[in-house]
Amino acid sequence: MAKFKKHNKFDGIFLSGYKETQKIYTVNLDFNKSVYGEKLLLDGDLQYREWNPFRSKLCAAIKCNARKIFINPSSKVLYLGASSGTTVSHVSDIVTKGIIYAIEFSSRSLRELVQNSVDRQNVIPILGDANQPHEYLKFITGAIDIIYMDVAQPNQSEILIKNAKMYLKPGVGKFIYTVKSRSIDSIASPKEIFAKEIKTLEENGLMVTDNVNITSFQTDHVVLFGRYQGL
Ligand SMILES: C[S@@+](CC[C@H](N)C(=O)[O-])C[C@H]1O[C@@H](n2cnc3c(N)ncnc32)[C@H](O)[C@@H]1O
């Protein structure tokens, strides 16, 4: 039977196995439900869900040695680009005392997200366009601790900036931003695109504190972690 140990840096995340074969897990909040075909493993009273870094950029960033992921059991997360809820479900396992406002603009993906999170009380699926942050203001109560953004759109830094200005407290709020260079420009080099994205964020008060290259799991992607300083 697999032996699970707590991750030495991140609350709510567990490891099993050694070196190359080591896998990442969260504890299933929705017993016996597998969201995207991931393995479920019992250990005592707890059921662990294998977190696949090829399916989730946050997991890939953890595998690629992200220094901090900001998300902890009490976090209030605004998740932009929730899709059917693959990564949302693992974040939901972690934020057992927090909440996730999960924004998705495709009604088909939202339907799947609703089905996948019907028994997850900490997930609020919202049909909305992340370009229009005021659209979902009425669903959100209290301050947001972290914006997680994975929308794969050419204007994604603009989307993050708008949402940060509206929902994050300057000096306190954090962001996690997955950047796929080819969503922004299919011709320029990924290195140039990532540097330009970071510059644009910093000019708008979003300070990048960690830049994690996850190309070994998702081609031409980085995950940027940082803090909203305000202007
Ligand atoms: C790469 S997928 C997200 C995968 C998901 N974050 C995960 O890891 O499980 C990008 C998603 O963003 C959604 N999206 C793109 N633009 C959006 C927008 N302006 N507002 C809301 N959702 C958007 C797409 O419909 C798609 O489901």
C-alpha cells in the first residue's frame, strides 16, 4: 500500500514514492469521486487523489519546485478559466476552510464543472467572462486572497490586471498566472513573450516573485506567482 507524507512546504498536499516515481496527492473531499480519471487510494480513513502534472499546471509548478503556492486551507480563491474543474477539484481539496469562486465562460464546460463540484461545498461555479470582472461581483463576499488565472487568451495579462484591481487588496493579495506563450503570439520566442508579460504586470503593480518553467509537463508554459502591490 502507498505511504503518504505531508509535503514539506505546502499545506494540504501529500507525496508518495521516491525521486522520479514520486507522485503528488490531495485528500479527496468528495469521497469515491474521481473527476478526470485520476487514481483514488485509501489510507486509513482518508482517500488520496493522484494529482496529474500533465493535466494541471499548478501541479506541474509544484513538481518544478515552485517556492510558494500561496494557497492554504483557509484561502479564498478567485479562479479564472475553471473549465470542467480538473485543477479546481484539487484546489477544493486543499481549501477545506476556504472557498473557490470558479469563473468559466463556456456554458458546456460550466455544466461539467457543476456536475464535478455538486458535492464540493467550497466551490461556487459561476458562468462569467473574466474580461468583465464586475459581472461576478454580486456572487463574491469578502476579500479574495488569491487570483488563479488560466484562461489561455491573447489579452490574458490585461484580464489579470483588471481582476487584481477589482478584487485584490494592495500589498496583501496574491496571484498565480499560467502563461502559454503560443496563446499570446505564435511567432515570437517564448522567452521574449514571458519577459514582456512580466514587464506588463510589473508596470501595473503586479510583482512577480517566482517564475516557474513547466515545459517538461506543458509545452511553452510558465507559471508566474506574485503579489499585488497596487499602483
Ligand atoms: C486551459 S483551460 C483551463 C484549464 C483549467 N484551469 C484546469 O487546469 O483544469 C482555459 C479555460 O478558460 C476558459 N476561458 C477562456 N477565456 C475566458 C474568459 N474570458 N472568461 C472565463 N473563462 C474563460 C476557457 O473556456 C477554458 O475552459
